Amino acid sequence: MSLQFIIGGSGSGKTHVLYENLIKCSMENPEGKFFAIVPEQFTMQTQKDIVTMHPRHGVRNIDIVSFERLAYRIFEELAVETPAVLDDMGKSLVLRKVAAARKKNLRLFGSHLEQSGFIGELKSMLSELFQYGISGETIREMADSADSAMLRQKLSDMSELYEGFREYTRERFIAQEEILDILCRVLPKSRLIRGSVVTLDGYTGFTPVQYRLLELLLTCCRQVVVTVTMPPEENPYREKPIQNLFHMSSHTVCRLTDLASGAGRDKDILLTGPCRRFQNSPALSAIERGLFRPWAGRFEGEQGDSLLLHEAENPIGEIQFVCTEIQHLVKEKGYRYRDIAVVTGALPDYSGELARQFQENGIPCFLDSKKNILSNPVVELLRAALEAITENFSYESMFRYLKTGMVTEEKEKLSRLENYVKAMGIRGFKRWSASWDRTYKDGERLNLEELNEFKDSLLRPFLPLKEVFSDRQSTVREMTAALAEFLESVEAEKRLSRWEKAFHEMGEAELEKEYSQVYGLVMDLFDRLAALLGDETVSRREYAQILDAGFAEIQVGLIPAVVDRVVTGDLTRTRLSHVKALFFIGVNDGIVPGAARRGGILTEAERRILKERGVELAPTAREEGFLERLYLYLVMTKASDFLYLTWSQTSSAGKSLRPSSLIGQVKKLFPELRETRMDQYREAALSAPAGRRTLIAGLRDLEHAVSRPEFLELYRHFYTDEDKREETKRLVEAAFHVYEDKGIGRTAAQKLYSPILRGSVTRMERYAACAYAHFLSFGLELRERREYELAAADLGNLFHSSIDLFFKTMQEEGRSFRQLDDRERKELVSRCVSEVTREYGNTVVSDTARNEYLGRRGYLGRRVERITDRTVWALTEQLKKGDFEPAGFELTFTPADNLKAMKIPVSRTEAVHLQGRIDRMDLCEDGDKLYVKIIDYKTGKTKFELTELFYGLQMQLVVYLDAAMEKEQRRHPDKQVLPAGIFYYNIADPMVEKTEEMSEEEKEAEILRTLRMNGLVNSRAEAISHLDRRIETESDVIPVAYKAGIIQEAKSSVANEKRFLAMTGFVNQKIKAMGREILDGRITVDPYKKGEKTACDYCPYHGICGFDLKTKGYGFRRFKPMKPEAVWEEIEKSVEEDEQETLETEGGEAAEWE
């Protein structure tokens, strides 16, 4: 019974000496028993090392075990029956159940149980209590004596959970951390361990329960040998302060020495002098001797190239450097990939790019990390299915479920199904299970029979699952069984198997491994749920939370696919051995050393309070900070030949970064050492994929790339390779791509549109804005997915319909606008809004869930009613000020009316046939003259602009005026039909600032002035007078102002009848030209730009057209601003030229109003 230490710095050969002595002793004493205890993740490597070192290449009487494996060996020897062991997943499942059951007693934690990750924090705290041997009684005592109310409440809640956990698991389960506690109780009875030799290697320190076990081993074993990492010259027998690099090592030596006071002490082996690992690298030896030692001097020897610092632009650049240097080591220095390792303090941030670039460069790699399965399709399927049941088949949960790839592979049908569900607002199981028989606008071509069959096939596996989860008496076992049957019904295992094979064919070893394991892991979780909570009754929401807690704990561990590979890992978990070259990447501030990560249930201050009271828990963040330096020391001394430290100037997101303080530590030891950058470093030996990527990057920045010989050589290599030449040509063409409008040709256009181009004026305005947007919208008929929601268009329709119904009702009831009082108007408005809302159809407005919101008493109902009332008030007041009477509401014009304005010939066989609807037309008879006024209601802030009309963006009012006048001329052949004006009325309920002196009448006059129509007015005095008889200086009704009886051009928007005629001719001519271009197949990507306004501003086709100002050939059509008089001159000139051409070619004559 004796204790012996083997003490030496990192790389001094402690492990080699330990196993050399162990092998020698085991061979001298073949009947003896020998145990080599190492951390769990190092057992395989240790077996390999001892077998390799052993002269007979065997370990007959040497057992390589971890503490846990040793426990099970002794349990087996003594026939100790232990309850089932709860790992982290099991603890989370039980904790979720216990916390839910005792929620009322958890005065602090109770409100946080639904918070994401909180159960995980509780589980970590519980594990810590077990690991450090703290009992429930101790927790209660700590709570009772705590001065802080917050700490007292935390400990009280923790005690409640601890007791609940113990009560639930008593005699059925034990926590994994309790295994060593049981081992301590039975170890003295073991003959297997008695008289044996036990070695411990690879530990930086021990937990309290491990120290208890070691104390027992010292009394039972013949010899216990422990390796300690610490240079002997730094006096390991005296405990160092926490700030010292080797505090933990010296603490281990002193603590074990105290425990061995009753046992013998063998002479320790002190490994002094130069470390054997660095015998060929003085610079790395200097790192071992001087890192984190304030007294260390600067390195004076030959530095060589064994230590290199490299600064990259970003993490991608770091990894490119690593790939380049690994290829150099392998190809030029004859290294094997297994001689090389990569470590980082931010493995999750680097792992994806590392895997991608290693694969591109043909570097075999093993990523030493565990991956959770939350994003795996089968897990997502189960979570989404439960969410759908819990959320009563909401849109979000159903399509989360349907899009997992585990339910259906018919993507086109699924898209049509989603379109229907979104457009029709399908929500709830009742709607999903009913037959769908209604359609929506643009959905007329849907095959509802086929859609229903597809929908029912998707629902079928769901029904048994829903039945079980809807029964409040269902137990956890029954719910779990239902989920297992559900997975079987959707053939989840077969689908995963197909994906596994696909990943194998693609060479995606990690994904192949994940998909091969995940189904079994899920089934294992189901078994545990049934075993742990089987007969418990929980709500379906609680069950979903328990299941989530289980999924969060499942991690897929990967086994290296090949022996000769680069190991990539983190600073603490990854165990490295026999490494010749080490790349330490991501050495940036905030990553190395890492930011304080303790957090959790207890704060740092609370942990310090407990420590001062003699309660030992896991290291605080401050203690972990000092301990991290030891891990850095161990990592940086793993390589025997080369150490590379790299860092980035910016993060992947472009955020500026600083190098870690570790770089300063290294530069302090090596003041002459200078970092390199990629452009200063050796030329990369690129693999084909990496070379292609480099070529593409160069082509993107050709101006600078052509000056680099290596780029030209790379291009030459790809172009002269017959297998790569065609692709290289395509890459060059893409780099020099210039957009060219090639159109679709007349033949395709004729088939797509037919020779008779049918549509609205809005269609032609869309073409004027951008020909390609017109092609996508009216040629390919691409539409944004229709949403079942109250959009701006719905509000506009409500206002339009309510106003229209108001005026029609007035006419039908024979009521006069001029004699309508406020009370009558408000009552009629209320009636009309209610009727329109009620009869709106199969839209969101009629959804029962929103009736209260939309009804008269709802917010939106009140708003629609208020604004509609304000609108009809203003419109009737405007009518009262003039002589016009409404003659038509929502008047439609179609080609069937045979109006020239709506049937515009393009050629002898082609034409544009327009259709449209006028919101309101007013008429005024004056002797033999008939004046026509056109009004279009707008819910925005539309303003009539001559320049927009000139460029074809605002033609609607003019076309409607032309059609209305032609129609009225037919009805009144004995009258001269003249234009009075075309107007936009912007629907609003404006607020005006009311002063104390302002009367109610003045306030209403100001509102009416704000609601004045805008547009274009016939400048004939009689027309203006009929529109507003009361103009003195400026009209409240139309955009006309007088000064000394003369129209003020600057404040008015007027035109004489000749110009009105020219304007209609110009618009007709514009539409004809557009129709010819459309039928010629023109689909140019040519959006306009007018000031800051562009055709792209609200265009839904951004992701399709490819419009990019950086690409040659693309550009805006610049619509320059023009003064009204300049516009009229251009319009009149264009019409005159067109009339002259018509006279010359057809012998026709221009039409006139007079």
C-alpha cells in the first residue's frame, strides 16, 4: 500500500515512463493484477499505446479502464445489483416530470420551467450536487442559513427538486454521478482490486468523490501511481496559489499526499531536464518552459520554422492557410495525416468550414465532436406532429410537419396544398378533416378532388395519434407507443435508410453515420420514457416538453472512418497523442481565453458564498479562467515538430476582431517572431475543387487577379485540360456576362398571349414600368402566394364597395344628395358598411374568428365606417358645390361594348382589347352640351401627374374618359359630349389642427379643402363653373385657382379641349405601341427610375429577374422630370406626327369633338 507520483512538464515523457514501468512490472509478476485508469474518452488510445509498447504486444494482466468501467468490473465481481443508471437524458426526463408535479412549491423556478434550456440548467445543477457529494439535507441547511433572500429561495427550490427526484427514483434508478459513490461503499470487499497496482494518467485534477475513491484504493492496493503535469523544479509539494499555472497540479499532489498519510510512499519519479518530446525543436521547448510564467525570459536560441504565427482576413482565410500547410507537410515533408491535428476554442463556429475545405482539398478528417439530433428530419417530424396536435392543426405546425421530408415526396402537390390552405385560411382539425369544396381567386384551375385525396392521405397516419393524445387519461406509455406506431405508419425507418444510402454515395460519412443511428436512438428514448414515466398521466403539452428534453440530450458520436486522418477538436475534450504538427486556429480575443461561461442556476457571487462556508462545488468562472491556462499550456505543448497559431482580423459576419492575449504571451517569449499573412505565404498546392474556387474568385476580381502570375498559371492549367476546358469557358463567359435582351420572339408571344391582347389598362401600365415584370405577371402568370389575411387591397375593396353601395342606395331610394342631413347619411353609411362586410365572400373578412374585429363594434369596423362616412360626406359636399349628378357607379367597359377606346388595333390581325371599371361617372347637361366627369377612388395618396401619363404609367383615367364619352355620344347623338375632368379622390379621414378661434364650420371647410380631388380639369369656364359654382380664389373641390378672374396656372391643373383630345390620342397611340412590342415578344428587364421612385420598389419579382446594376447591360430607364407645358408640347407633337402618318398611309382623317 503505497503512493507514487511521476511528475514532469508537458512532453517530459510521464506517460511513457508510467507505461514502461507498468509493462515491466506486469511481465515480472504475471499473476499480478494491474489497472490503468484513464478518462473515458482516452481508453482506446491507451490500449493501443500499451499494446504497441509491450514486447509481446498484449495486455493479458493489465486492464485499461475509466473510473466508471472499474466500478462495473467490481459490481460484477461482487454481484452488486445496481438500479438502472440515469444518464443526462434520463435525468432531464425525470426532472421535467418532477418539476411539473411540484410547480406550486417552486416559488422561484416555477415561472421559468417553460423557458428554453431551463430544465437543462436544473439538470446540470443536480448533476453537480451528485458529483460533489452534496446531500438533500446539506442543501436544506444551506438554504436555512443563507443571508441572501435570492440564494435562500434558489436553494429551497433546488432542495424541493432534489427531494422530488430522489423520491421518484428511489430503488429504481440512480444518477450516473452516483456510481462512484456506490463503488466507494463496496470497494473494500473486492478481491479483484486488493493487492493490485493502479495507475492514473491523463487527469488534471479530481472531484471529491474521486478523492474518496482514491483514498480507498490507497488502503486496498499494493501501489497507486499518479502522473502529474508540473515541472519538478517548480516544487509540486507545496500548493500554489490559484493564479499559478500549476495550482491544480500542486493541489492534487498535496491532497493525495495527505490521503496517503496512513500508507507508504514510494520515491517519486521526477522528470527534469529537457523534455524528450521537444528534443528536435528548441522553440517548442521554450514554449513549455516559459508560457504563462511571469519570470520567463526571452528565447535566445535558434528559432527555426517550428513556431509560426499567421493572421488571416477571416476564419475562411485561416482554414485556407491550414489546408495549404497540411498539403505542404504531407507532400513535401512526408508527414501522414494522423501526425497532424487542428484545435480551436470555437469548434462550432469553425467545424462546418473546416469540413467543407478539408473535403474540397482531399484531406481526410475526423471531427471530434458530438452532434445533437434536433435538426434531424425524424426528430423534427415528431416534434412538429405533437405541435400540430397541441396547436390544433395550425398552418405553421402543419406545414412544419409536412415539410420534414418524412411525410411525402410529392413537392408539387404539397405546394398546391399549401397555396390552398394559405388562401382559404384553413385552420383547426375540423377544417382539415372536412371536404374542401370552395375555391379562391386565381385558384379556379385547382383539381379539388385530387387535392382532397392528397390531403386525406396525409392526415390518415395522424388520426390514431390524435386520438391517443386527445384522451386526457392516456399514460406516457400509451402516448409513446402511439408515436412509435406513427413512425411505422409513415415508414420513417425506410426513408432514413434511403437517405443513409444517398449520403454514402455522396461521400458524406458524417451524415451517413447520423442517419444510420438516429432511428435507434429515438426508439431508445421511447424505451426510456416508458421505463421512467410509463404509468404517469401528463398533458400532451407536458409530454411534448418531456420529449423535447430527451431529444436535447441525444448526441450522435462519430467514429473515425479511417486511421490516417487529421483530428480536429476543441481545447478540453479532444485527447491528442503522437502529434507532430498542431494547428491552433481562432486564437482571437473572446475565444482564447474563452469568455466566462459559468452562468447557470447559481451566480458567481453565490458560489463564492457557499465556498466560504465550506461547500465545495465546481470551479467558479474565475477559477475556470485560471484553469483554462493549464489547458492552453497542455494543448500548445502537444506537438513535437510544428506549432501554428492563427487568428482572424474579422469574424464571418464582418465584425472586427483582435488577436488573443496568448499571441502577446508568445511574442514576449519570441520578440523576433513575426506573423505571416496569406499573401506573404507559400503558394498553395490546390486540389481541383479548391483550384476551381480560386479561379472563380480571381475572375470576380479580374482587375487585380491578372497581375498575379499564380492566377494566370491556374487559368492556363484549367484551360489546357480538355476535361475542364468547356467549364472554364463557361466560367469566363459568366465573368464577362453582359445582359442582352433577346426577347421570346413573335411566334412564342402569339402562342402565349394570342393575337388579341386582352387585359386592363393596369396591365399596360405594368408593361410601361418594366416589360419583364409584365411578362412574368401576364405571360407566365406568376403570382405571389395568396394569403388569408386582411391586406391593404381588402380594405380598399371594403371602402369602394361601401361607397358604391351608398350612392346606389341613394339612387334606388330616390333620395337627393343635396338634401341629405348628417343623421340620415350616418345611418345609411352604417347600414352599407355592415352589408358589405357581411357579404364580402370567402375571404378573411367573413372569418368567424375575426367578426368581432371587423363587425360594427370592432376596431376595424368602426374605422371603415368612420372613413366611409367622411368620404361620402366630402363627395356629397363636392357634388353640392357643382351641377353634376352621379350617372353611374362601378361602370364596366369591355370589348363587347365595341368602343374604339377599348379596342385598339395593332395590325390587321392583332389588337389590344381593354376592359375596366370606373368607380364613378358624373354628368352635367348644359343645353346641347353634355359634360363628363370621371372619378377614381384611391386608398393611398395617388396624384395625377402629366409626366407619368407621358411615360405610360398613368393612363387609366384617360382611357376611361375616352370610353365614357364615346358611350355617352352614342346615347346622346344630338349633343356635343365634352370632357369636364378626370380625378382621383384619395379616401382618408384627415386630421386638421383646430385653433381656439376656429368654428366647427371652418374646421369642416378645412377638412373639405384637404380632401379636394386632384386630376385634370377642362379649362373652359362653363366646365369649371359646373364643377364648382362657388370658386372665388381657390376651389375646395377641384385643382383650380383664380386670380383677378384668370386661372392661375401654377396652382391649377387644367387643359383645353384640344389638349384633352390630344391626350386621349396620345394614350391610344401609346397603348398601340406597347401592344405591338408585347406581341413582338419583347420582355426586356428595363425598370424605370423617376427621381427616387423605381419600378422595383414594390415589385414581387426581385428574386427572378436578376436585375443587378453591377452587371453590364442592366440599367434603369431614366424618366426625366418635365414641366407640364413641355409634356403637352411632346404629346401634341407626337399626335400630329401620328395623324399625319395615318393620313398618308390610310387616307383617314383625325376625329374631333367640335
